[in-house]
Amino acid sequence: MHAVVSVQLSRRSPAWSNAELLDLISIWGEGAVQSQLSSSNRNYDTYEQISRCMIERGHDWDTLQCRVKVKELRNAYHKACVANRCSGTVHRSCRFYKELDVILGGDPTSTAKTTVDTSLARMPVECGPSQEKEILDKDV
């Protein structure tokens, strides 16, 4: 008799590191990116730019993975905000709440907190240095 071996293929990606998440939040929070995201319902190109910036910073995450992670971060932030509006509940937070609040705070549509010049809507996003180096330097 032959044993049947079933192989489960995992659809889960590897976990994101703190440095990768901080870089993603940093790129996502840039004014030009926020302007692009708020000015269009079809924002695949914007997430493609975010992915390219992540690759330039040394992180290998594709367009879909970046989009999904941004959505997860936004949802976690909003859940914490909703929970905090309920009286009598213990203050809730989420991972990177402070950083997300800079981007999402006070706006129910999840756009940037600050006013963004919409003439920048299709300007290329400049990718800055990775935050991973900063984190590694702090640990030393």
C-alpha cells in the first residue's frame, strides 16, 4: 500500500519585520502617495510604486502584498479607534498606532491628516533610505 501524503500549500506570506512595516508606513504616509490614493479608486499603480520603493529599501514585497498589508494596518487602526470611542472600555491600541495616527488620525475616509496639494497626484514618489538601518543602529 502506498501512503497518500497531502501537502498543504500555505497562502500566507512570511511575517513582516518591524523595519519592513516602518518602511511601508513611511512610504504610505508620504504626501504624494496619500494624494494618489485619495484621488483614484483604481490605485494599483500607486501600490506598485510603494512596492518599488520597498524593493529599493531592500525589502522583497510585491504590489499585492503591500496593498494587503496597508489594508490590514488601516483596519487594525480603525478597530482600535472604534473601541476607544466606546465609553467604559479600556483604551485599545494597535501595533504602530502612533505612526498610523499621523496618517489616518481624525479622518474617517483614511486619507492623510494634513492637507495635500492635489497637483502632486501623479508625481513619482521618491524612495528614501530604509528605516531598518536606523533600527539596527539603535540596537548597537
